Amino acid sequence: MKTNKDIAILMYDNCTRKEAEQYLKNGTLIYDNPSEWIDSLKDCNCYEGETIEEARQYKYENISVIEYQGHEYLIEYTC
């Protein structure tokens, strides 16, 4: 479910409002705690050694880690 906060976070990551709404409609996930992303990979047996630090360094093309209003978020984009 998209919220105004989710849209604002995506817009802070250089999306337009329209793009943000489309990403959310397509299933983009925003993790309030970046380590939850690692947990989700482990839960689906998809974990291959990914780290939050690598995500912060833009190693993964569909992952973005940003600080928004003093809080760190991890965005897993779905096109």
C-alpha cells in the first residue's frame, strides 16, 4: 500500500511523483531498516552474500540506500 511517506522517499531518491507512484504500483519495496532486506533474501533462500555496505556503494542496480529525514531506508526497485 503506497503512502505519502513512501512517495516522498522515492522522490528524495530522484523520482518524479508519477514515477514514484508507478514504482510502488509495480511492487517496489521500501525497508525502514536496511537489514530487513538481507532478512528477506535469507527468508526466500535468495541470499548470496549481499551486504548493506555494498548496497550503499550502488553495487546492485535495483537497490538504493538513502537517508531521508535523519533515517536510513533501503529501496528495492521493481520495474
